[in-house]
Amino acid sequence: MGKITYKRLKGSQNMRQRLLLATLKSTPILIEDIHADDTLPGLRPHEISLIRLFEKVTDDCLIEINETGTKLKYKPGIIVGGSNLVHDCGVSRAIGYFLEPLILLGLFARKPLFIILKGITNDSKDPSVDTFRSTTLPMLKRFGVPSEGLKLEIKSRGVSPHGGGEVHLAVPTVQQLTATVWTDEGMVKRIRGEAFTARVSVQLGNEMIYAARGIFNRLLPDVYIASDYRKRTEAGNSPGYGISLVAETTSGCCISADTTISYPRAEEADDIEGENNEMMPAANVGEQIASILLEEIEKGGVVDSTHQGLLFLLCALCPKDVSKVRVGKLSPYGIETLQHIKDLLDVQFVIKPDPSTGTVILKCWGSGMKNLSRKTS
């Protein structure tokens, strides 16, 4: 076997996408200076957990980490997928942090993926599992991913700081994605959502729903927000509550926003004065998230700002054909994703602002990604 040539990268920015794209392209990578200037240098617990997750869904990958954790050598293996997999995501990041790369790996795996993920289902930093179920999974269908075999079930809730949630994810395999032209945003026709409460009074969920509906009902009649009250083992290990909303448009777009209120993790608690910091009142949470969703709708585009990165990844992973999409103002995460796509997939987007709507049109020629290891019946 010849010597492995590693693509050299520096810094800790967006470890998820670097590992994901390196795996999909079978490109060995060497990442140096990982959190090198931080008080505690080296890989964070959630980044180590992510690497272990990649190990579980691939075969024959090689991983070397130096003593300080500031240097990572990663030679990807074959994406095998498979069932009966379980992964504890820990409590430093929510399950949503792991879902985006995991879904894309699953699509290009040898066998359909079924995995149980444990940890935090809802927090204010990462997209909630509700948003993945209501918005992210339907978005994949635009790129030719079949509905059959694509599923996310929330078995128990878990909020910070102690988690305790569990979700079951099923992802089918595809031979390849389908290039898409997706520029018609349409008009908002209905609002759907879910308010959850875990280890707190169900009344808090009702207050969030009432406050959010109070804002939306002035604008359109079709508003329905369900209540999900969890207790005992289904409520996880910490008290909290939250709400996930999605605006569905006449052209089939889903624009989402979500938030969760819970006690902070230990490392975040130092930033908050006083030990008995109060949670935000539920009615304020409902009003705030309704306003955030309206802002996302106003920005325009076929996806909300948190889904820009995934949208660009899907376009870049399409066959050698043109994909064209419309988004609102480019988010920092979206811009970072475009850079990683250029570096690791060698796909460059043509970006053209549309001054008449304040949106941005992006076009690219797909990388021609094919699933060569997929089992065909």
C-alpha cells in the first residue's frame, strides 16, 4: 500500500462539514491548530463524539489524534450505514448538530441507515429535532430522496444541561441525487408547529401556543400548533420547554424557526450572574419565536437561514447538471459552507443578487456524486 497523501487544513471551523465532505469524496485530511489559541486547546467533546459517530457508520476509517487534541489525521472509510446502531451524542451539543452530516452520509451508504441517537433533543444553539422532522426531511425530497424509509421519531425529550432524550433516525440510500431548479418561494398558506414541555407544567406549553397564535392569527387563519407534554422517562433529565414553528408556502417551501428554554450547561452558567437565573416566561417565548419566523419569511428564499448550508451541500452533491436555488441574505454558515464545498468538492457557485426582492440566486454544476457501494436488489 502506498503512502497516504493528506489534504492539509487549519483551524477548528466547521469540523462537521470537513469530515462529511472528506468522507463522501474519500479524501484523507489533516487538520492542524484545532482550537489552538483557546484556554483549553484541542478537540471539544462534541467533536470527538462526531468522529466516533463517523466511525460507526463507516468501515475501515483511520483516525489519529495527537496528545493535545490540536491535530487530527482522518482517512475516510467506506460508508456502510446499517441498522441496530446506537450513539450517545453527549450533552455539549444537541442531537441536531449530528443529524445534518449523518443524513447525508446515510444517503450515500451501502445499506439503509437506522440509528438511535441519545442526548439533547432541543436547545437554543442547534436546530431542534422537531425542525428536522417538519422542515429538513421534506427538503430532501426536492433532490429525489424517496419518502419511503426516511423517518425521524422522537421517543423522549431531553434539554440541557443533562439531556436524556432519544430519537430514532431512518435514512434510505440513493444511487444519486437529482439536480433541481428551486426558486419559487410562493406565499405563506399556513403555519404549523409544536410546543413541548418536559418536567414542567403543561400550562407553559399552552401559554407559548396562545402567544404565538395571537401574532399569526392577525395575518392568516390557518394556524395550528400542537402540544407535546412529556413526563417521567419521556421527559429526559432536565426541566425545559420550547416551540418549533414552520410556515408552509403555496409552492411547497417550509420556513422554520425554533427555540428552547432550559437551565444552562455548566460551562455556560458562569456567564450568567446569580445561581437562580429565571427562565424566560412562556408567553414571551411564544411571541419571540413568532416574530423570528416572520423575520425569516421576510428575508425571502426557499429555505430559512439555518438550512442554507444543507441546501448548498445538496446542490453540490448532485449529478453533473445545473442546480439553481434562491435564498435570502447569505448567512455566515451558508458562506462558510460555500468555501468548504469549493475546497473539498471543487464546486464553485455563481452568486447573483436579485435587487428587486432582496434575495440571492445561486447556481452550480454538481460534483457528480454517485453511490457506488449501494446494494441493489
